[in-house]
Amino acid sequence: MTHWSKQKEMAGSVWQMKLVFNLYRNLGLHTMRTLLHFIVFFFFLFSPGSRRVSRNFLSAVARLEHLPSVTLKNVYRHFYCFAYALLEKLAAWSQQITVKDLLLKSSDIDLLVKQLIDGKGAVILCSHLGNTEMLRALASLEAGTSLPPFGINSIVDFSGTSKFNRLLSEINPASMLRLISASAIGADTIIDLSNRLNQGELVIIAADRTAAKNQSKTIVLKFLGKEAHLPIGAFILASLLDAPLYHMFAVRKHDLDLKSPYEFHVYKSKFDLSGSRKERMAKIKGLMEEYIHYLEDLCRKHPYQWYNFFDFWKTPQTLKNNNKGASK
């Protein structure tokens, strides 16, 4: 299994994604839910690698939750939830999904809103569980309306998502504003982001994928009963920005009920990452363990909304060797 950044986009080509979105916009949600089954079935048939990693992930959850063995039907449902989430991302940016469609599940959201009202920024650590794009889209669309005006800055690894990003930019040009390439972060970027935080903006970082150009800098942590190599780069960046930290996840209340609303889970981190280098590294590891705790808890409750379709437990060295072999 190759590194996620080397894999072909599961979403397909731009014209295919655009066709699906136009069908949704013209035919409505009810009809699209049915049509999507035919589209997903095609990807399901011709994506053996993704079927395997889906089964591995769902099996890990099933063992912990004492559920029956995972079947192909379960894997297909996983594929379908992923495809539907892509559609919802596009719908959020086209303003067909609003904050009214969300349920807030943590009192820490009040702390974050208060910070924004006071003009103070924050760093948001999110993941590929649930609909990360909805977090960014709705925050951007609601800034200055139900929420005070503030900027959104997303750290994004563009590897493997260029087609989807291109379609987003066509649907809503604002969707591509303030996207910062994870592979291009340097001292100047950190200074710029710090200034934005001081101006009351948010910096959003997906912290659960190793970077395409820096696959080896990880810390081994337990995730769903097995050792996983969690990338440390996102957490080091968060420590350098020296701002209040929050973990945030947007998940559908019921995985397989597509009519159920999304829930925002917001948790303020207990870690202050200041101190000496040695103290900071210990705190960073604690922050990573805190992040994995929230991520694992929600994965066990919402397994079909885990959209990391690559082997999360493979070591970076194994992935590197596989990539070398694939290139020969």
C-alpha cells in the first residue's frame, strides 16, 4: 500500500464530480441518494486497495466494540458515506447547508465563540473523520453574520486532492482563499500565521496524515488497539503559533442516516505548549495523546465517517519502501 499522497483520488475526475454535483443541485437530495449508489458501486468494484483498508479499519473498531465480523456490505456502506460526504462538502460551499443544520455537542464551543468575539484567534486541530470541509466552509460563510467577522486559514496538503480543490474553486471561489500548502511552511509562514491569530483569525490543521514530503517524522501512539504513526509536524506547528488550541470534529449524528444533522464536537486543549524545548516536546506528546483520545472515541462511535482510505497503521518506512518499489 502506497502513501496516501501517491494514491489516485477516490473522488474521480473533475467532470465526474461536477456531474454528480449538478445532478444533486437539479434533482434534489432524495433522488441523488439513490443515484449515488450506482456511482459508488463502480468505485467499490474497482478499488481493491481501498476495500482492504476499509475492512481493516472497520475490523479494528468491531473488535473493540465487540461487533460481528465486517462484511463487504459494511465496506460498501463505508464507501457510500465517503461519497456522500464529498457531495455535502460541495453543498456547504454552495450554501445549501447552513449552520442551522448543525448541532453543537460541547460547551467548549462557547469558549471559542467568546474568543472570537473578543478578537482573539485560535488553532483548530481537526482530522479526516467526518466532514472537515464543512468546518471551514460554514465558518467562512457565517463569519460576519451569526458570528463576528474573522479570517479562516487552512493548512492543506494538496497532494491527491487537486481535482476536488479545482471543483470547489469553481463552485465558490471563496473556498480556495487562505489555503496554505503544508509543504511550503517556513519561518515567514509562521510569522504571518501568528500575526493573523493576533488579529482574531483561526488556523485550521488536519493533524492525522503524514505530509507527502515528510513521511518519517512521527510518534508511535496506540490507536484502536494498534500502534499508529501519528505525524508530529502539525502539533509542532501548533506549538510554534502559541495560541489557544482546540480539537474540532464535525460528524453526522447517525452514520447511515443521511437525513440526520451534523454535530460539532469542540474540545479546548488543556495543554499550554510554552516552556523550554524539553518541556515543550513532552507537552506536544501529551497534546498528541489528547488528540488521539478524542479521535478514537469518535471513530468508535462513527466508524463509517472515517475517510482516511489508506493503511493508517503502516509505518512510514514501509510506505517509503513500497513507494520505491512502485516507481521501479
